[in-house]
Amino acid sequence: MKSVLQTLNLEVGVKGSLVVTRDGLVVHQEIGPPLNPEVVGPVASDAIKNINGALRQSGSKEFTKFVFTASFGKMIFHETGESYLVVVLDKAINLEMTMLAISSAARKIKTVSME
């Protein structure tokens, strides 16, 4: 899992990545400066719990992909089976091109998690 995140972090515009369980536990993270892992992990964890909680309350299934856009950039949440891949991106990044790399990394994490 570590090597998948490290490879993903080499993509243009990717600032860092982490894997978070559906209940909000950070499993692994590859976050470095200027990001603070003690901030990014809890923000991602809370977002997953709150979004999925709201979806369940409305009778919907949990999300598979979610794009969060803020002044600092973007956070992409991609389902990987029992967890989510969370990727922090520059705000000016071309999401279409980067989403291919994110989806590929999510598939690899899902495969590793199933073993």
C-alpha cells in the first residue's frame, strides 16, 4: 500500500495521499510538507464519516467517489472496498488526467486489501 501511495504522489499536482477506513481510521498516509498529516488525516476522516452518515440518513448508499474543492486545493475520495483512497491535489490541477492515476491506485489498494 505504501508503494502505491508513493507512486501516486509522483503525479503532477498531487500533494499527498492516504487510506482511510469507512469508519474514519487512517490506515496509511504519505503526507509531507507543506501538508500536516495531523490535520489532513482528521479532515479526511471526518468528511468520510459525515458524508456517508448523511447519505445513510437520506436512504442512500455510501459514496464511491467524492471531490471536495476548497481554497487550498482539492481532495478526492475514491472507494477501495473497505476503505477510501484520499488524494490531496493542487487547486489548478486538470482533474480528468489525474483521475486516471487515482482510479488505478484505488484498484491496486483494493486488490492489496483483499489479499
